[in-house]
Amino acid sequence: MELLLYVPLFLLGVYLVVQATERFVEGLLGSAVLSGVSAFALGVVFGGFDPENLAAGIAGGVNDLPGVALGTVLGSSVFLLTIALGVAGVLVPLRVEVPRSHIFLTLASPVPLLLLSLDNELSRWDGLVLLVLFFPAMGYILAASRGQHRAYLHKDEVDEVVKEREKRPRWFFPALMVGGLAVIAGAAQLVGWTAHGIVDEVGISDTVFGMVFVAAAVSFEEIARETVPAYRGHPEISIGNILGTVLFFVLFNIGIIAMIAPLAVDDIVLTFYWPFLMGTLAVVSVFLLRKSIGRPEGAILLAIYPLYLALAVLLD
């Protein structure tokens, strides 16, 4: 009986995420023109922030479920890089040139998490270090993108924003962007809650549950957040969201979580989950350096996730 309730609510949450993403993209493009910062950089900063993921991670930490907390970081990143980006690549091939420095910065971002976890613990001081590292990384991306607000925009889009600015107050586009992000966060909570209810009867360890099921549940809306901007002709927003989300997860989110509730780190996290994330991130980085994630690349990413699932269950 509960399944009959969960499934339609899950589909409703997905629909709301898609509609809110449309509004978010519209507001982001307008804000890019008005602020002088590229749509890619705004995608990194605003698209990367994932409040429902952070909330799930904090809940795992304070309830003494470190596997769940770490799953919202490592497992969600793997889901994002394989399923979300893979679906987008297959449906709407992404062809965009991303600054090489941004790619390498994202590729290196999980390394501090590993180094601080080698003692099988993430203390409050470790969390503070990760949080401190996050801000210069984001600051660099924003600073490097100043004056490039038209780099990815079509002329007609710039003209449309200019016309809209004459009819609407300056806060309209930023408010539309933030409002869309707020609806995405609320709808994603619905998606996560219903997905959790659907898989709640599965009897597995909290590490596998966190790394696989919770990670997928709280990141499911990322499929729409990658596909919708690309479909509208702005793959740079999709890629900015990918890179920004990884930076947020492995520095900001886990830093906040560890500062609130220090985490024990199982050996399996160090020997399997972290290396798998790094390998996946390396594959995506190669694709981005080649300036294309088309259908073949998307299919490769989609094929990686079943391997991740199989190994996670096998090693549990």
C-alpha cells in the first residue's frame, strides 16, 4: 500500500525538479549577463550547492551512521559523474570547452579528504581544514571567469536579457535563479524521501546503503539538472554544475558534516570508494579535456555505475 503512495510522489518530485531547473537556467543566464560572470562559473557556484545532500549527510553523522554521511559525498559524486552525466551525454551530447585549470582543480579536490582520512577518522579539525580549502577554490573559479559572461551565450540570448532588464527590476533574474534552486531543493527532498521509502526494506550495511541507495536518492534530481541546460543549448551550465557539485561535496559538505559530527572512516572507504571516485573523475576529466561528452562517452559512464554497484555489494 505504501508503495502506491511512494511511486506517484516520486514522479511528482521529478516533475517539479525538471520545471524548477528550467526557471533556474533562465535566471542563471540573465544573472550572467548582468553580473559579468560567465554562466559556467555561476553554474559551478549555484548549481554545485546541494542543500538536500548536505542535510542527508548531517543526519547520517549525528545519528552515528558514518557510512550514510560519507555516502552523500563519495557515493553521490560517483552517481553524478556516471548516471547523471551519462544520461545527459546520451540524450544531449555535450560539446564545450572548459578551462583546463578548472578541470585539474576539480580532479585534485578529493585528495585532501583522503589524506585527512588516513587515520580512519574525520575530526572537527579535519572538517575545518576541508572547509577552509573550499573557499579559495571557488574564489579562483569566479575570479577567472570575470568578464567572460558572454563566452557561452548566443547573441539573441544576450539581447533578450537586455530587453527583459528594461521591463523588470534588476533583482528579477537573480531571484528567479535562487527561487528555482529553492524549489529544486524542496522537490529533491520529496524525491529522496520517496526513494528512501521504496528501498527501505533492503537489508545491507549502512556503508553500502549510504554509498549506493542514499547517494542515488539524494542525487536523483541531478539527472534533470544536467540534461535540461544541455537540451536548451547550454552544456557549459551542465558541466559547471558537475564540477561545482564535486567541489562542494568533497570540501564544503564533508567539512560541515565533520565539524558537526566527527566521522569514523572504514578501511573500505579508503581502499574502494575513494579510489573508485578518483578513477571515475579521471575518466570524466579526460572527456572534458577532449571537449566532448557525446553518446559513446555517455554510454561508457553509464556502464561504470553497474560495476560500482556490483563491487560495492561484493565487498560489503
